Amino acid sequence: MTSEPLEGLIVLNKPPGVTSAKALYKVRAITRQRKSGHAGTLDPAATGVLLICLGRATKLVERLMNLPKAYVAEARLDITSDSFDLDEPVRDVAVRAAPSASEVAAAFASFVGRVEQVPPAFSAIKVGGRAAYKDARKGVMPDLKPRPVQIDAIEVRQYAWPVVSFDLHCGRGTYVRALIRDVGMRLGTGGCLTRLCRTAVGSFTLQSAWTIEGLKSLADVRTAVLPTAEVAALLTKTENQA
């Protein structure tokens, strides 16, 4: 007698150095559920909440991706790179004078609301049906157009030149690397993301997330899986409150 195929949602705490796709494959190897996907990519260096959908829950991916996100991030304002993070070689940026704490806070605050953001060239954004990063890695920077994104709140946690850490609450499609780039341009400094953790997607938080190491067996996975009907009901409630 075969057991019922797994379906539902797993709130995963993605480790650093692993792509979202590889994190999904690791979970898939345990669940043996080929019909699976993730809702919202995290860059390889980033950590935190990655929603893994199994079986019929894959039909909820688009709705899950529309949920607001929360991040804790750290950046340096004296360097930059082509990817605006540490994935590409960094270079120093000459800064005439280090901005004050009030200037840094004001620069971040100026991006709260509905803003136009140009995605990084080193991203999965499609240009002519091809991921932008594939051309960028060959030295051909794609012509990416600005697009509207929603930034709900930014709070600077700590600032000591050249390092700034902050909390970010934003909507779908927001690139934190691009935000750092734009803040740096406004300040007349560099801008390079050095650490990023997604702490929440909607009501799915890091505190309730499972590590890959914690999903060693099917029994562990069955404990971690949130039923599809429960997730769908939660999404409907959230959407009705919006």
C-alpha cells in the first residue's frame, strides 16, 4: 500500500550559498513529490523564508508571491559591484564626505511608497525571453526599464560609516540590491548589499520556518507541511482584508 502523495506548504529557512531552485530540489529529494515549486526567489547569498509548495498547493504560488515581504539587510556605502552585492567583484567608491545619520535615514525614507525601480542587470528578469543575468555575465548589460514596486516601510537599525543595517517591508518584485544602489546614488556614495535575510512572507515567519537539516525524513516533512486548504483559507482572508 502506497502512502498519499505529500501536498501543502513548507515554510523553509533557506541557508546561504544555495539557490532557491537547489533548496527546492533538496526538499523534493525527500518528499519525492515532483509537482512542487517555490513562491518567490531568494538570491543565493540571502537567507530566510522560502515558501515551498507541494502538489495541489502549487496552484497557490502566484497568490503567495503577492504577499508582502519583510527583510533585515546590511549594506556598505563605500563600495559597489556590477550586481550591487558580493556575488561580483567589488570596487571602491570615492566619497567626498560620509553622510550623517539623518541624511542616510532621509535617503531611505524617500523611497517609501510606490516607486519606479530598475532591476539589477544580474537578475532573472527576462529580456527578449532570456534571463538578464546570462548576458550580464558575458559583459553585455541589458537595457532594463524601470517598473513600479511598493515599499511599505524602511527603518534604519544602525549606521556607522560605511555600514548601514535596516528593516524593510515591501511588495512583490522589489530588489533590495536595487534599493541600496538607488540610496547610494541619492547620497552620492556607493551601495553594495552585504547581508540579506527574509524574515517573513505575509504571516509565514522565520520563527516558524524549517531548516533543510530538519527535514531529514518523510515523517519530518509531514510534520512541517501546512495543508493546502488551510493555506488557501488564510490567503483568502488576507486578500479580503487588503
